[in-house]
Amino acid sequence: MGDASMAAAVQMLVAQLAVFQALLLTASAVHKALRWSHSTGVVYEFIGVPRSMAASVLAAVMTGELLAGTLLIVPEYRAMGAMLAASIWALYLAFIVRAIFQDKRDIDCGCSFGRTSRPLGTSQVARNAVLAGLAVFIAGVSAIGGSVPARGSQVLGGIALLALYGALDQVMALQPLRRGEIS
């Protein structure tokens, strides 16, 4: 494969990953909006924001997620959107690590689309580290090599990645599987 075709393949991969991250961030914002009361409680308990400011902080978080998702779709702003996404994932990662070090593993981080009572641990840390790393990769490739619009196949690929992400999230929620137990 020549340099030009390799660069084109990487740009198509980046477009697909950008669609995935845009969809995930948008779904996250919508999920927070649909579960507003629960989400404000998470902002208060997990992040530690005073109750009086929880709704405003939640609105700002949702706005950031929606902005990052929108910017990721627009090729000219993809690098900027990816850096915003990386910042969001890294911030979520920092809050998860803080909770683990404070021995608050059972606190609800609002990290899942489903209802789950799984304790915070390696899977949440790894997930957010991978998401942040992917966003940095998207930003780097977009800044260096430019961005291409997402075509139909990249959009479908991004949707498929979102479906796989959701399935993995549900598999990781299975307590017997996570503990190595057989029930």
C-alpha cells in the first residue's frame, strides 16, 4: 500500500471513529437529559458539586458533549472537537480514579446507559482511557493530515462501533462474569 493510499485509509478510519465518538457524546447528553433528576444527583454525589449548582453544571456538561459531538462531524473542526472530547473523557476518568482512591467504588458515576450497580474499577478506567486516547488520535490525524467528510460507510461503521460499545457495556455489567463466578 502506497503512502497516499495509507493516508486515505487512516483518514477514513478517523472519520469513522469521529462519528462513533460524536454519537456516543450525543447519546450521553440525551441520556442525561432524559434522566435529569438522576443526573443532577450524580453531579452532586459523584463530582461533589453543591446541590444548588448541580443543574447548571449538568447543563454545561451536556452542552460540552453536544458541542464536541457536533464539531467531530464537521471536518474543518474535527481536531477541535476531538480535543474537547478528549478533555471530557479525561475529566470523567479523573473523577473515576478519584472515587476509586477515596474508596468510593460503589458510588454511581452515571457512566452507563443502563441501570447498574457495579462498583467502579478497571473497566471504567480502561474505557475512559481508551476513549480519551481515541479522541487524541482523531485530533492528531485531523490536525496533521486534514479531515475528510464521513461517508455512508464511515457513518455505518461509527454506528456499529456504538452498538459494540453498548454491548460491551452490558457484558461488563454482568457481575458473575466480572468476578469469574459461574451461576
